[in-house]
Amino acid sequence: MIRETDHTLMLLLDGVAHAARGEVVSVADVLAEFGDRAVTPFILLVSLLLVSPLSGVPGVPTICAVIIVVLAAQALLGRGTLWLPEWVKRRSMSAARVRKAVFWMRKPCAFLDRHSRARLRFLTQGLMRWVTLLICVIFPLSWPPLEMLPFFSSFGGLVIALLSFGLFTRDGIYVLAGYLIVGLSVTATVIALI
């Protein structure tokens, strides 16, 4: 079981691979692997899945958006245990596809693990943690209506992955990178609308 104190992406991937050892893996299977107190790692995991080739599977970006919004909102409200609706927990997919995504993510995740440490911690605690979680609630709301645009949900998943990885590892550099991408996205959208 993954705990909040396990701060590496490789441990997250190992947990997903363990949950996906059968023919089919459900959200409930992965949740059981992580336990009901690991909110930040689970947000990180879901966002990482969106950066993988799984983002091209119809419906996956929408389900991931729902999960991230629900979990980030719970973290904002200070809920001690993780909750997801039953219809989300029942969602499943081919375990082979999940294992392939985990394999695809191993090298970049190992790189990130080697290059993370406690930096700019003020961005990962207190008011700044709350702001980061609020972005994690708001940003994914655009994914379901724009799911068919190529790479859109992967880009959004990258933003949430940077933010949640920063919170997870207490490395404010990643949170700052997420903020910069959000700022650039908002600026580009405003310029496009003018």
C-alpha cells in the first residue's frame, strides 16, 4: 500500500503495475493499492496516466478529470480519507493497456525522482498548497468538452502532474513550473480571444 510518506514516482508506478496484474483493472483496484489516505499521490497518478498514451482512449480524459476534481476538492476541504463515487470506482480497462502505460512512463519518472528534492517549500504548504489544489480543481473542468482535441488532455495532465508532484515531493520548483504553464495557457487563451 502506498503511503503519503512514499515520495517517489517509481513507487506509484509499482503500485499501479501491481493493481493491473490481472486481465482488467478498475479504479477501485488502483484505489485499494493506494489506500484511502493517499490523496496527493492518487491525483499525481491519475494525471500521469493522462500524460501517457492512455489519454487517447475515448472517455479516459473525462474520467480522469472527474477523479482529479473530486480528489482535489476533498483535499481543499481537509477531508482525511479519500472518497470517489461508486460509478467512477467501477470504471475499468484492459490491464495490459495500463501495464503498457506504466512501462512507457518508467524512464521519465525515474528521471524526475532523481531530480527532485525539498526546494522552495513555501510553495508546497499553507496558503500556496491551497492555491495549487484550487488550480487542480479548476483546470481539469475544461477537459471533458475538449477531449477530442489531440494532446489537449495530455497537456492538462502534465500541468496537474507538475503541481501534484511538487506537493507530493515538497519540491516547489515543480509547483512553480506548473504555475508558469497555467499562466502561459491563460495568456494564450486571452490573446486568442481578443
